[in-house]
Amino acid sequence: MTETTEPPAHRTRIFADLTPLRSSPDYRRLWFGNTVSWIGQGMTALAVSLQVYDITGSAFSVGLIGFCSLVPLVVFGLYGGAVADTVDRRKLGLFSAAGSFSLALVLMAATFAGVENVGLLYAIVALQAVCFALNAPARSSMVARLLPPEQLPAANALSSMTSTTGALVGPMLGGLIVGWWGYRAAYTVDALTFTASLYAMWRLPSMLPDREDREDREDREGGGARKRASVLDGLRFLGGRPNLRMTFLTDLCAMVLAHPRALFPVVAIVWYGGDARTTGMLVAAPALGALLGGVFSGWLGRVRLHGLAVLLAVGSWGAAIAVFGLTRHLWLGLFFLALAGCADTVSMVFRNTMLQAAVPDEMRGRLQGVFIVVVAGGPRLGDFLAGSVADLASPAVAVVGGGVACVVAVCLLALKWRGFARYDARDPQP
């Protein structure tokens, strides 16, 4: 029995630990459905951007797509987490996935009907973001119920492979499909991919949040005012838990202070004498590094000091970005960006594991909602900060200074809350 559930030690030292996929059919279906739907969403994101540009010829109009998705993610991220702590998470995941599927069908039908309306595309993107904000906290909260604690790092590494695969493969497939067969084909494929996520959610067992007493259950089954109060309860819970709070603060150090994505078009031309293809390589390098970090993640399951691992990983991100800012050789720059992406995967795995293992089940949805807000809003703030510093000084100052600031900020946080570095997975304390 042990040999069928635990992979050989020499394999887990290098490659991703597949034990969660073997041990839990429910998790396996959830992971596969999520992976397929992420690829479909990546295809649609590119297709919508191309279609908006075809209709308007305006780069500003294309940029508004990100704004249309950011606002719902931030607003409904917290609310989605509160709902996930109130209702059956399986039903919430199923209904929100059905909503995304319906929107994909609307997008497909509009394209077949020859409708070319930018406002409709913006509305669909915004509603898809609402569905995602409701679905993600429910789905993430389920993982800790489907797997034992010792398998959570491996599961989060597999999840990182899902998102990075979608970010890499989805746009590439979308570009090929749009180029060969047009927008209709891309949106049709996206609609089909959502069936995998729907099937996975359909097969899951009921997952009502665990609660310690009946009075708390009755309170949370109240009306809208109760749900809003539960959001505040989640934020108060986070404010009093230093280890959990540090998972968000360290991530903000990386995403706000050392996030040079907005400068890649300038860097590609000024530093490397390149063009749009060079910009694409710079954008793809961190995602490729993140994917490799997930593929070669077998060793993560043996790490017990998760807090220390997060500090080292975020510090490594900042250092890699700073060194990238000093390079003027393209392949060396791509290497350090990939290294930063790998460090980000390590950080994400342990931060997610801490949120799943150290948070009571009745609070997991709300903390995952906060996680969505940080992940959605942090990089946007980082883009704004990097662009502002680059305009005031130079791209080099923005990139190098941001990386150094990230390392310094992480060190100061570690000194302020010393217990975080001693966080032990064998005794998870929030």
C-alpha cells in the first residue's frame, strides 16, 4: 500500500511529487479540470485583446481590458471568500464555473453572429472576473479537505504548474488558432475546455465549511449584512495572526517593489536593442522559470521551516531582479528573470500551504479571498511604481532599486516578526 501512494525518494528529490494526483481521485479531477480551463482562459484573454485591437485600433482600448478584470477581482475577491465560508463550496464552485461556461458560450455566439461590440467584450471580461473571484476561494479551500497536510506543498506546486502552463500555452495556442481559423474557433475551444472544470466540480462531495458551534453557523447563514460582517471578521482574524500576515506582506514586497513587467518594452529596446519579439521573451522568461520551479519541486515536501523558505525565496526574487537590472546581455537577463520566476514558485507554494494548514476551515475562504486581492492588485501597483520611477530617474534605477528595496524590506520584516522564520509545518501556527 505504501509503495502505491509514495513515490520513490530518488524521484521526489528532483521532479514534482505526483502523490496528490495518485491518492485522491477528486483532487486529480479538480487539478485536471483547472489545468484545461486555465489554458482555455489564456487563449480567450489573447483572443479578446486581438479582437478589441482589430475593432478599435487603439492600444488604450486594449489596456482597458485589464482594468475591467482588475476591479471585479479586487471587489469580489473578498466577497467570494466570505461566500465560500458560508455555503457549500462545491455548489459555489459549480455555479461559478457554470457562469464562466455560460459567458464563454455568449462570447462564442456573439462571434458567430458577427457582433463586433467592444462594450460587450468588456462586460464579458468583467463578468468572467466576477466568476473567477467567486470560484477561486472555494476551489482553493477545498484542497485542504481533499488531501492530508503533508501533501499540501506538492499540491500547491502542481497548482503553480497549472497557472504557469495556462499563461504560457494558452496565449500561444490562442494566437495560432486565431491566426488559422479566427476568433470563432478560439472561443469555441474555450467553451469546450470549461466542461472539464464543470465535470470536476460535479463529481466532488459536498463541502460545507467546518464550524465549531451552532450559533456561529446560524449567524453566518443570515442575510447580506451577515456576509459583509464575515468579511470584516476575516480581516480581523488576519490582523491578529502574524505568521499569516507575513505571507501577504512578503508577497507585496516582491510584487510592488520589484515587479519590472511594465518596463519590459522599454528595456527590450534600450538595453538589448530588440523589438516586440524581445519583449515577448522577457515576459515569458519568469513564467518559464515558474513552470520549471513547479516541475522540479519534489524537494519542497521535505522542507519544514516554511516561513524561512518564504523569506529566502522572496529575497532571492528581489536579488535576481536587481541583478537583471545590471545586465546588458539578453540571455543573461533572461536567465535571471527565469531564476526570479522559480523563486516565486517556491514562495507561492509555501505561502499557500501556510494559508491552508494554519487557517481554520471556516476562515479559509476569506483568507483565500485576501490572497486573490493581493495577487491581483500587487502587480498592478508594481507596474505603476516601476513606471513612475523609470520616468523620474531611469529604467535601470527602477529595476535595480526595486530589487534591492525588496531584499531590504524582507529583511526588515524578518527582524520585526522573528517568529515567522521559525514557523514549522509540523506545528502550524497562524
